Amino acid sequence: MPVVRAEALTKVYGDAKRQIHALKQVSISIEAGEFVAIMGPSGSGKSTLLYLLGGLEQPTSGQVWINRTDLSTMNDDQLSQLRRQQIGFVFQFFNLIPVLTAQENVAMPMILDGTPRPEALRQADLALEKVGLSARAPHRPAELSGGEQQRVAVARALATNPALILGDEPTGNLDSHSGDEVVSILRNVVDQWGRTLVVVTHDPQIAAHADRIIFLKDGQIVDENRLKGQTNADRIREQLSRVAVS
């Protein structure tokens, strides 16, 4: 059964005088335990698609289902609750709260959802252990490297055991070594912890770890590859170049 499914998603920004069609009739289906990378030139609609899948934006037309729940039938409070309980987000710039420790940053979404603080902190410790940061739990973001901050963000996304994790350029603000560490953890999110992962990325090194790559251009899907263990970053880079000029 698909964890997330979208039918004929269209997103238009602007008014009648000046419209920007960010997405045009995009339909996708992503199964449980699948790692999907979304790639394409700048302005192709990658992040827009991710935000629609996560209920962070509303489509102009079309529908999104998360585990058979139609997001278009939900009000803002219901969407917020669904995001806290069923979706984990990992963004390029970490979005950690500076005055909180790593443990507290991971626990915060659970506390906001009503989990008693001691239990939320316990689950946060388990999530930090998964990403290799148990020893850094009492440290605030300013005391952590960029790679460590992103690993805290991954732990926060994992802590509520969501069905779906969405990443928007999760290594875009990291050096190559830290990026490789985060990519390895993201692969473990699928292989070891059984989550479904959708990542928007420009980085062929991330995409090479995915099970499937969806290529967007001008708001439409123009190509798709199933590639686990069958390709490498150089081939993906070549295909991305072909998509950009086609």
C-alpha cells in the first residue's frame, strides 16, 4: 500500500495577470520502505512537490493521500497533528531551536503533541542513539558542527516513528564528509528503521543511494529511474544534464 500518493497535482502562484505554474498535473505513488529522490533543474518544482506531499502547502488542484487520508479533507489543526504524528521533516538549514539542547530539540515535537516530558526525552535519547549522537545530547546547536546539527534534525524526524520522512536538500549546507555521514544515516532510515523517505536534492551522491529517482522539469515529471545498486553518481549527473537541456 502506498504511504503517500498524489493525483494530478497542480500548483499555481500569482494572480490572473501573472501566473507561475510550479507544478502541472503531477501524479506519483510511493510505497512503504522506499527511498525516492526528486531531482531536476532549479525552478523545476521539486520543493513545491515536497511541500505539497507534506501538507505544508495546498495544491491549486489535485489531491494527496497519506496512508489513505486525503489531505484536502483536513483543516489546519488536523494537518498540523498529522504532520507531527506521521511525517518527519529534514530541511537544509536544520531548523533547530538555539536555546535548547540536542535532546530537547528532538523531544520538542513530541511534547507539543502531548507526550509527557520524561517520555519525550527518553524517546529523544533513543533517536539520538540511532544517529550516533548520544554523547552530544546535552549540547546546544552552537556547540555542534553542521553535520551534527543535521543528524539532530534527522533524529527529530525519526523520534515520533513517522511513516514518512521528507528531506529538502538535507546535505546542501554541509561539507562533503558531513554530507556523506548524513547520506549513510538516511539510507539506514529506510534499511534499518523501515521508514519511507522522499528527498529533494541536487546532489547525485544522495540520489545514487535511492531506490528510485523522479526527474522534474518545468513542473512536470519527465523521467524516472529505478536504480538500487545499478548506477552511480556520474551516470545520474549525466542524466540530470540531459533533462536540463531537453
